[in-house]
Amino acid sequence: SEGRRLDGALRRYAWGLATAIAVVILWVSLTQGSLVAGSADASGYLNESRLWGRGTLHVEPRTVPVPFVYEMQPLAPLGFRPAPSGDRLVPTYPPGLPLAMAAFNRVAGHGAEFLVVPMAASVLGLLAFLLGREIGGPVAGLFASAMTAASPTVLFQSLQPMSDVPAAAGLTLAFVLLARPSMGAALGAAVAVIAACLTRPNLFAMVPLLGLAVLWWESTW
């Protein structure tokens, strides 16, 4: 029947279709994304990444001969606050995304930091396919990838230098690796979830789900 033929075609070409979806996500993110700090979070991440690139997390503002009630707080830009010493400013945002941006900037030059989120969005689409394939087969993985690509949240957050998509990619990678019966994959999953938590610390609350995933897949190992 037509249904069986369609199912067979989807299974046969699942990898290629999932790769095509990932490429489309990357293309949309690169061509439609913002190359400026258009919000408080984006500004904080980009400024912190530049500090990581310089090898320091301290900003010493110019002396203002006006006594402030809140000391240096009025001089702090978005994403920064006075250090305990009171004579400099330090970033307040998690280091995961700024570190990745600084690494891209160091390797590929100025402006490369804006590649981090589009590439993470593309990888997230491919990881959704792999996770869905582990749970329900290649067709389920293909639909998971397509739904990820069509998600308004993923689309919106992949167009600006924000940490949501990179954190989601790291956590999804951890789940994918935990489905594989090897110590190396488990170690990779640990590294992935650490990177995700460094990007968004509230993801520490998801760690128990990783333990449940291990118990779920252990019988199939």
C-alpha cells in the first residue's frame, strides 16, 4: 500500500532527510539571524565573551567624581555588577556560551562568535533525530527533527546570540549518548551535561532525568 511504501522510503532516507533539515535550520539561522546585541542577555553574553578572549573577567570603569549611594552599581552595564572589592565590575551571566563564543572568535576571527548559536541549532535538529530514532525508530526520529525545526521557540532563539539553543543541544546530546552501551559514551554524556549546565545552571534540575534515562536504557544494553 501507499502507507507502507511511504514508511519504507522514510526509513530508507531518514538520515539524508534529517541532515537536510539540519542544513535548513543552519541556513535560516545564518541568513535571518541578528549580528548585534539586541537585548540584555545578548549584550551580557557578547561582552563576557570578549573578556574571556582577553584573559580577564574584570572591567575597571573610569573614575566618576560623584559619590553614588550604591557605589559602582550605576556604572554597571547589562550583565555586570560590582565585584566584592568594589573597585571593578564582573559579569553575572554563566560562562558556557561566552566561552564558546570566545573560542570561535579566537579560531575564526572577529564576528565568528555569532556562528555559535546557528551551529548549535543545526546540531539540535540532528540530535533530535538521533534521540527519536533511539526511542521509536528512524521515522520517529525524522518527525522529532522536523518538529524541532518548526518549533517557534527554537526558531526565535536561534536568530539571536542567546543561550537557550546551545543549552538544549548539550542536554539532548547527553540523552543521545546515554542510550549507547559504552563507558566512553557515558563519559561523553557527563561532559555534555556539564557544558549544558555551565550554559544554563538551572538545567541542574534535569540531572535526575538523566539518571532515569540510564535506568530505562540499561535493560536494552
